[in-house]
Amino acid sequence: MHFHLTRSAAAADGQDCQFDTTALGLNSLRETMRGFGMLTDYQPLLWPDLDGPERRRLFQEDPDSADPNPGGIPDSKLTRPGRWRISAAEITAALATYDAAPAEVRLAVEDPDDGYPAWVRWIAFLRLAAGHDGIARRT
């Protein structure tokens, strides 16, 4: 799985512009996010009752669909196949939920010795993406 920051100037300023993970790694990140309440059940697009080219056109035209009042990152954008854009607003809402968790809980998962190293990189990546255009997910 590849998560690419959708910020064109990211490489120029030396900030990491992509986050790579495996399917197993993504599942672990999702479980941690779920534990912190960072994921939502919002469905960007319901599966329409269309066949053939009409269905394909609909899904190709709207990969950027976002919850108008995001409470976090839609879990479906991390699990459904295809290209999806996770908006800066969705990321900001997820980070606000994470930041509201008790400090000792956040410190435990971020601990460099006993914590979850991929989580620290993921949160840093989300913070960078929230300040810009969000994340484009490609599988």
C-alpha cells in the first residue's frame, strides 16, 4: 500500500511526502486509529445500483468525496480498493480526536523503546498532510 501526500512542494522542502506500508501494517494502524476514535463509518459513495460504464464513470469521477462534517478519517477510504483522497479536514478531525486522548495513553504508543514505531511516523505524516492538501491513496 502506498500513501502519497498530495502536496507538490513536499519534496522541495525536505519533508517526507509519502508513507509506505503493507496491508498488515495498514491493518495495525487502522486498529490503533479505531482505538483512539480517529476513524468514522462515513461512506464516500454508496454502491449504486448501476451496471457497466455508468457505474465505472461514477466511481472514477468522485474519488475526492468527503464528509461535509468530518469526525475523522472514513475507514472505507483506507480499505476500499482504488484511488481515494483523504481530505485535510478529515485528517484534522482525526488528529483532534487523537490529541484529546489522555497524554499518558498517547505517550505509551509513541514511546521510542516500548511503543509503536510505525505509529509515530504515521502521526507525523498525518500532521504534515493536515497542513496541506490531504493524502492521495493509491493501491
